[in-house]
Amino acid sequence: MSQRMPPADLSVKETAPATPKGPAHSQTLSRGIRALEILAEAQAPMTIAELSEALGVHRSIAYRILRTLEDHSLLMRDSSGRVQAGPGLAALARGVSRDLQSAALPELTALANGLAMTAFIAVWDQHDSVTLVTVEPRHTAAALVQRPGTRHSFSTGAPGIAIQSAIGREEWEKRSTGQPFRPEAELARQMGFAVSHDEVIPGVSSVAVPVNVPGQLPAAVAVVYIRTDTSTEVIAAALQRAAAAIEAELR
């Protein structure tokens, strides 16, 4: 790896979601959750004005939401009053797919240090592939950053292709995800691994292998890198061994 890069920049400007038809839901809770999503995706702490604009609500409403989240350590404010995700989110995240995280961590560490690439597990979350846990290589001057919680559409990136390959076209279309089944997933199903180049960040490549999780939707173990002398086949073989070890630990 030749440099450290942040995850793809995500816009935080959007209007408040319209009230959906169907069962009643809590608008305040929905706004609070959306505020956490915006802060998690932001590249830097945000002012209350910026966050209220992103939420599409008045500043007084945004302030009340933030005070409640702050009381639970889900966000915090710096000395200038800007807000960012708080340590309480980390405590919540530890309970998400706990068994998968525990099984994956040793394998991700071995992959990251053995291949000198950032290794991670991606899981299926509604319409997106989301990074669950990530490990950067220890003895590399620079490495790509793949933050937990990073979200990408199934239309971009090797992890999404790998997950689709584990599902298969027929099952994917039954689930009505609103996203097409990628042709690359058919090839990945035959080869046992997926690859992508320049799909998420220009100049960045990824290789991914599906992981079957008992009682859950499939996940993917993947690496991301800028350039390497290691062949795709060697990288894929290492990922396949890691996926097999994770699956064995989960049985």
C-alpha cells in the first residue's frame, strides 16, 4: 500500500423522510437514529446547524435530539461545540453479530498482516453491504482505512458481489431488494471469489469471498488495496481459507 485513504465521501445533506404509509412509528426515534447515521458517516465533527440541515429539521428540534443522544453517550461535543459519534456507539456495536465478530477477528488479523492489506467482514443490511469489523496491517507504512459501519450499495464493490454469489439469482430476486443481481456474481459463484476495481474509490481494488453464517444472511470476508505484487488467485486462496475457518468456528 502506498498511502492511507479515507472511505468514500458521503453526503450528509438530505431532507427529513416523509412519513411512510402503514404502521405508526416514532418520528423522533427515527430522526435520532438518522442523526447517528449522519454523524457516523461524516468526515469531521458537525455543527448543530449542519446537522439540523442534514436532518431537514429546525435547529431547536435537532438540539433536543442531540441532548438526548448525548445523555446516553451516543454522541459527544468538542470544545467548539461541534458534535460527533460518541463512545456509547462502540459499546452497542460490540453486541452486533458478536459471534461473527469473534470468529472473524483472528482470521482478519492474519489476513491483514500476511497480505499487508486492510481486511474486513461485510454483512448484508437491508439494501447495502456494511462493514462489520476491520483490521489494518501492523507493519505497513500506510494502509487503506475501511471503517466499521462503512456502507456501500450492492452495485459497487467485491463484498456485495460475493454476498450475491452466495445467495444466487433466484433467491436474490425473491427478496425484492430493489437492486439488480450483478452479472459478476454469476462468475464469482463459479470461481469462489469476487473482484472489483475502481468501483468504490478510484485506484482501489478489492477481493472478497462469501461466508455462510448459520441462521443469518451470508456475509463476506474481503481485503482492499491500491496496488500489490500478489496475484488475485493467491489473495483469493487466503480469503477462502479464512472464510472456511470462520464458518468452522461458527458451527
